Amino acid sequence: MLGKGGVGGGGGTKAPKPSFVSYVRPEEIHTTEKEVTQKEVTLHLLPGEQLLCEASIVMKYVQEDSCLSGVYGRLVCTDFKIAFLGDDHSTLDNGGETQFKNKIVGANDVPLHCVDQIYGATDPKDHTVMFDTPKDWCWELERTKGSVKYKTVNVNEGYRICDRLPAYFVVPTPLLEEDVKRFQGHGIPIWCWSCHNGSALLKMSALPKEQDDGALQIQKSFLDGIYKTIHRPPYEIVKTEDLSNNFLSLQEIQSAYCKFKQLFLIDNSTEFWDTDIKWFSLLESSSWLDIIRRCLKKAIEITECLEAQNVNVLLLEENATDLCCLLSSLVQVMMDPHCRTRTGFQSLIQKEWVMGCHSFLDRCNHLRQSDKEEVPVFLLFLDCVWQLVHQHPPAFEFTETFLTVLSDSLYIPIFSTFFFNSPHQKDTNMGRESLDTQSKPLTLLTVWDWSVQFEPKAQTLLRNPLYVEKPKLDKGQRKGSRFKHQRQLSLPLTQSKSSPKRGFFREETDHLIKNLGKRISKLISSSDELQDNSREFYDSWHSKPTDYHGLLLPHLEGPEIKVWAQRYLRWIPEAQILGGGRVAAMSKLLEMMEEVQRLQEKIDAKHHRPAEAVHTQAPSLLRNSARLSSLFPFALLQRHSSKPVLPTSGWKALGGEDDLAKREDEFVDLGDV
């Protein structure tokens, strides 16, 4: 969006007050995305005139009869003028070719002498923040209102302090730079995110393990000073979550995933149906879903501390690059609606995982050199997010297809996003020239440019058409208002006492409910239960209507934690449901949305008013499919495999055909056919 301020003849004694003129409403920008014209327009320069800079994709808007339209082109700036280079024969130009033409200043040229100021406006929500500059961190601090207590530091610029830290990060304001240098970045509380009530989420790597008593004493006094910096009662209290000792281990995650993925490595239909009869028992024995539940539970406990108890939470891990990344990201997805938009989610991954120095190279084992280090921590995070997307679809701007292709991109080696162990390793290898003097330094793409992988038609499947946009507030409502989660009201911090039970069969029912409750909880819940405060917080939240732009908590009951079918079952035709599943329901909803949109356009045309910009576009691939699969768009519909009348294991148990003919008829439970 472009505007001009103070454009005039110049020469006055006092510069006019800068003003900004917008030629198009912000919502109109999203409805005018067209391909840039392929016709090159020549820039005519005067003798001695030099080109200074240019913008390659700019839209010039023309207002005709209160109808906004535009044409794409290039905006160039020379040491003499600003010029827009578009299609000279565009239908948007009034009158076509004019007979009276100035050879120095064209119709789309403005001399610099007549320009007071130039403004460039961008919408941050449509831009993936890379967090590779101090400006990006300052922007995040301002967005979360964390700039009062925290500051951006550049003490590690050039990675002169630590290779396992980004060049720029955020620490508490009272913390001195000398303390950061003291133990090469270890034992330093690094800011992740600030809540609306002022509490913050931080992470910290453990100090090196020393055997010398003197060194241990120095470390203890150093840590005491650090804790006093962020723990200042009664105003600021910090709770430490030691993830290395009191949570999952990387070995548990690795072992569970190895068992879990074996369920989907099917060579043929016979093997698939052979394991079908015991599939759920194998799934339970893998413990993968239980690990997902434990991660979500821990995230809820941290959320309760930040939201209800209003205390700072410090995540402690040996290197603060695995489980710290996972839990801090999950908490932000639950608490910050910005992280549930597509660009916000991509920015979150950049901040917590890429700049958080998660070892993608080792954890994904890209070089096939460290099998022991291969742990799918990032994939576990995506699976946890999928559970939230599956349970609360209107709260997310992206779809499960977006998460699926993102998990696939993790193993495409042309993207620098998920290939290195740290920003230092990335900068070192991408800036280094190879032995061949003729070749250039390594150049890799970023995964966030989805046009590299998908055509625009396919990219529509990455955006959720049922996403509930945040309502726009009037100026009167916006003034003085402060963002608050609607779920935080009146959440008790202690277990409330229930009223005495009354009834003739009180003792008998108490005993029955107690025993039955133990059995049910063993079946639908994992071994580690939510803490009392977190359970009260969890139950109170789920008892109220869902605010899709506020706090968002998952359901943890056993049936609610499901297998991410689109990712794990998509290449198994036997597991697909033709014309069924959530995709079929989605297609019907999209048809209704299109019908409503067409009716709204007819109403607007009848009343001679411009139609409102509609950001929700139904994916054409989804609309045109007459018989969709439950695993669309990854389904391989050309291969079909019918389920046998009896499972293959049943055939083996019954023996040969001769023996089968001699047996009497008996009932066989075939399950769902």
C-alpha cells in the first residue's frame, strides 16, 4: 500500500505538515492479488540520471466511480524522480495515448523536489518474522508488552560468546552483559514470551557440571544472583520447571516413536489386515499418544501458572534446546492467538526452534551419522499442535494439511530452516566458499516461501476457510481497552470444598463410584494426573464457551487424543474412507459458504454498494472432487484393496479349507466392515 505526503511545488519557507493519503482500504489489498505483468517496461533516464533503488511488485490504484482497481508494476527511484513502470497500454490508464506528452516527466513520474516524504506500510501479521535482527526482537517485545521488564542484547553478535545461542536475544533488564559472558551463556534466563498480566515465560540452560568445590560454589552464588533478578516477591515470583529431571526424557520419546512408526510401515495389504486385529493394542504399547498427552498436560500446568497464578515460569534444561522449545511453543499457541495465525505460527517456529538452536541436523539425522541423537522432538510438537487444531478448528488460520506439509519439509534438504543445529552453524556453512574457486557460497531457500513447493491453487488448502477472524473494534471500543483472555475470570487457585453428600445409599454409592472411577481413570487417563490447581483451571475453562481469540486448552481425556491420520495413514489405501470423514463434512460446509457469499453479492449489487472483502476462499481442489477420501489431498485413490471377509489372522487360526468345511457354523465378530 502506497501513499504520498506533502506533495507540492516546494520552495516554501516552512515544510508542510506530513500527511498520509491511503488510496485503498486495507481489506481491499487481499482481494487484488494478481500476477505481475510479464511485459517489461523500459526506464528512460536523462543524461547523468542514476537509478538508486526499486521495488519489483507494486500496485498502482485508480479510483473510478467509487470502484477501486489497480495494475501491477515496478516503482523506481532515481536521483531525479520517482517513477511507476506499468503496462503503458493498460485499460486502467485514462484516455489511452495522449498527444501532448512531456519528454522529461511522464504521467507516472514525480520529481523528488515535489516529494516531501514517502511512506511504506506493511502489515506485520502477513510477514514471517525471522528474529535474526534486534529489530525483530524489539517488535516482539512491543507486541507482547514485555519491553518494560526485558531488553534485547547483542553481546553474542558474531557468536563471540557462545555458538549455541543466537546473535540476538532477550534477557531481564537488570541482568548485566558481564553475567552473560561469565559462563558463555549458560545459566542465563532468556525471555520467550510475556503474558497480558505481566508474567513471563523464560528458559535457561544448565551450568557446566564441575567437580571442583570452589567452582561449584562460584556457580551457586552466580545462580543465586540470577534468581534474585527474576524472583522479587511479592511483585514477581518465579517457578522453576526442571525438564531434565521431572519430565520426559529424550530416550522415552525416541523409543516410543520407533514403536509407533512401525504401525505405518506396511509392505502389502496382507500385512495390513494381519495387524488390523491387534492395531489398537500395538498403538497403546507404543506410548506415543501418552507422550503427547503428557506434553499437553505440562503445557496446561505452565499456562495455569502464567494465567491464573500470575507468576513467571522458568524452564530449565541441560541445553534448553529440546523440551524447552517444545513446551514454550505449546504454551504460546495456547495463550497467544497471534501464534494461531499462519504467519504467527511460522514466526513462533523461527523464534523458539530455529533461533532457539534446536539441533535439527542431529535430531532429524539428516547426515545419517548419529542414530542415537535422532529424536523427533519437533515432530512431537507438530503432533501436539495437530491435537489442538483437530479439537478447535475455528481457532487456527492454518489447516492440518499445512502441518502435514510442514512436517514433510523437515526432511527436504534444500531448506535452510530445518537443516542446521544452530544459527552459527548455518551462517558458517552458508557463508563459506567451497574448494572450487569458481563456485559461489552455499545458498538454501527458506521453507516459508510456499510458492517454491506448491502452486497457488494448492496453497489454498493450507488456509483454513472456517477460521474465525478477530472482530474489528470501533475507535471508541479500542480506546483504553487492553487485551485480556476472557477465560481468566474468577478461576479459583485452590480446590473448592464440595457440599456434604446426602442420600440413603451414600456409603454404598461412594464405594462403587470410587472403585469405578479408578478403573475408568486408568483407561482414559495417563499415569500422571494434573495438579490440583491445574485441574481446577482446566475444568473451569472447559465449562465456559470457547473464545477462539483467547486462551485455548486441549481436551486430555483418552478418546480426545487421536492419531494424526492424514500424516501417518495417507499412503495406506486400505485406511482411507471414500466419501467420508471430516473432509466430506468440510466440502459441504464450503458449498454452503459459497452459496452465502453469492447471495451476499446479489444483495450488495441490488443496494448499489461495494461488497465486503471476503478473505475465505474455498479450495477449488476440494470443491471439484465428487468423492473425496478421508485422507485428502494425499490419498492414492488409484489403488484399492477390499477388506477380506475374515482377517488374515482369523484364516490362520481356522486352518485349511478342508478343515473349515468340516466345522459347524459359528459366530465370528468381524468388527466394522
